[in-house]
Amino acid sequence: MYYTRSSELFKEAKKVLVGGVNSPVRAFNAVGGTPIFIKKAKGAYLYDEDNNKYIDYISSWGALIFGHSYKPILKEIIQKVKKGTSFGAPTEIEIKAAAQLVSNVPNIEKVRFVNSGTEACMSAIRLARGVTGRSKIVKFRGCYHGHADAFLIQSGSGAATFGVPNSPGVTQDTAKDTLLADYNDIDSVRALFEKYKKEIAGIILEPVAGNMGCIPPQKGFLQELRTLCDDFGSLLIFDEVMTGFRIALGGAQEYFNVKADIVTYGKIIGGGLPVGAFASTNDIMSHLAPEGKVYQAGTLSGNPVAMAATLKTMTLLKEDTDIYTRLNNKTKKLYDGMKSVLAQKKIKYQINQLGSMISLHFSDKPIRNFQDALASDNTFFNTYFHKMLAQGIYLPPSAFESYFLNDSISEKDIVKTVEALERAM
């Protein structure tokens, strides 16, 4: 494939955009090379500015569960745009979208729409602190909840310690209220609760990690987190920006039968438009302004165009009772094909999969947390990425990101992907 136009555009972009991109992962820094500039997309396929065609395993980072340019959603967006894009005032469609979300998801009664998953998670921990009157939050190494200051924290010294900022601009005073634990290691969480007892407002996690590759929770892990929060009077926050409406209609709460106190959403619910949400019970959400004292606001939150896409997406998912079975079957077919090729080639590998989320690590040890992912052969991953890209397979440009299948991907596409893997190895 030729990337002449993409290379030219990247040079131009670096003159006016920081690093040539508006989100760091797009710069291909993790895998090297020049990022591909996309011109259009349809169904399972991306088309770049050089007219190369790719089977897309990113799906706008999980947002496009039906595939690109899905006509029923596009129709709703276009009809709503013709009536105006934003009013800064209430609209009826906000009510309908909220009602649909509440009806689809167990254990929530009220919703606040925002503009991104970052906003949703940032607001969720503020709400948890406001409800409990406590300041500390437990998060897990390798779980990503957006770029709010409280989440940009890395390990300090010692097993149970304050975190330290991992980005300039994040203050140490902010970092001291974020406690770090290891995903799938309940003892690391228990140690923090024993040390800080009544200081922890809540735990926030991706119930299925998607930012260290796809890493499902080990049996009993989420249930034990629920018990810890109950025992210590803390709130359990599920960041379902990736898993919400992807692994099940009711998300991880439904799939694992574990109740969270606050749930955050993004990606899929917007049907490809920027949108997020956080939700909980009437009691917890009543602490939020204008009913309560916990402040949160957004001029474009719940704008009618995003709400049109949100309502249509959630309605379609509720009506299509077979979509999750189809997606799981397609992803399992990809899993089986990859496993067969890698075993035959005698390459060390680990494939993690849950529903339509899947990832490949080049390691001979199970990938259960961020440390395991770091220990993989991520240099070899970069070679693998570029060999697949050259054959028209568009994968996440990082070993630490999950792949997301969409419903437009066909079995023929999966066969082509497995054949590309065999040539790449």
C-alpha cells in the first residue's frame, strides 16, 4: 500500500496541530510510522486519503457497534440537524433518551448526559465524594478513565501508598487522593481499605479492562469489590464507557450480575457522536445540582443532535435481540483463527476475549493486569501491527488497546484477517 497523501497531510498537520493530532494515540508513537488519514468509512471498512481500504477493528474505539455510516442512525442525525444543533435549553428528546437508557440498564433511575466519557468519569468521582463526604478514590493501574487530573496518577513507592502525578500540570495535592491498586488483585484493594478505612469515597474501574488490552475480571473479583464497598461505606463506580451496551444491553452490571452505585457511559450510546453519561439511583443523583450541592454543568450536554443518535442507537440495540450473540460468535471465530495460526507458527501469545472485545499479547504468561501487559513483547507487536496494516487490516496502534468488532464485519472479513495474520507471522 502507498501512504503518500497521508504522509503529506501529517507534515501539514504538525504545523498547526500539536504532534499533528488531536488525541495522542492517533500519532502512531507507540508503533512507529506515519498515521493513516481517513477519508471516509462504510460498514466494516475504512478508506484512507490514498484510497486504501481497511477492515476496521477499532470501530471508533468501540463506539460504532453497528458499523460505520449506519443508515438508521444517520437518518436521525440529519433530520435533527435540520432543526438546529444546540439551544442551551431543555428538549423533549433528552427525556426520551434518558428514559431509554434507564429502561435498558438495571439498578439506575436517573441520568445526567455529558459530552464525553472523560466528563462522565470526572463527574462520577466528584459525585461519590459529595455523597460520602470523603476524599480518596481507588483506581487500578492500567485502567483509563479519561484525562481528568485525578486519573493521571502513577505508582509511588510501597505496596499501599499515595500515587504521584504522571503528567506535568497535575499537582501532588491532587495525586494524594488517588490510591492505586492492581486489577484482578483483591488483596491490593483490601490493603488500601485497611489502611485508609473511612477515607475512601469509592472505587472506580473498567469492569472489563480495555486500556491494557482486553482483560476480563477474574472470577469473583467484581463481587469482592462490591463487598468491600459495602463493608466500608464506599461507592462502587463502573466505568462502562467501553462495556456499556457492548457486552450486554445492560452492560457489565447485567453480564456479571454485580450492582454498581454509579455507572458511566460513552462511546456506543452516542452512535458515533461525542456523548457521555453517568447514572445512579434517585438517592445518589439527588445530590447533583440543581437538586443538590454537587455541581456539574455543560452548555452542549444533551444537545439534540447527540440525543437523536443516542436514542436511536439504544432503541436499535434493545430491538435487535440477537446482536450480542452475532458479535460474540464473530469474535470467537476471530479468536479461534488467530489461536490456530499462532500455535502453528510456535509464537508465544495470549489472546483475551470477552464478547466483541479481544486483544493479542505476545507473551507466554496469562495477561491479568497492567504489569502482565507491560511484560509482553511489545516491540514484536509493533512489527505485527505494520504487517497487518500493509494487508488492509486496521488494528489499534498500541499493544495496550482492545480491538472492537462491529456488526458489519462479515465472516469473510474475519477469514481475510486470519489469512493476513498467517502471512504476517
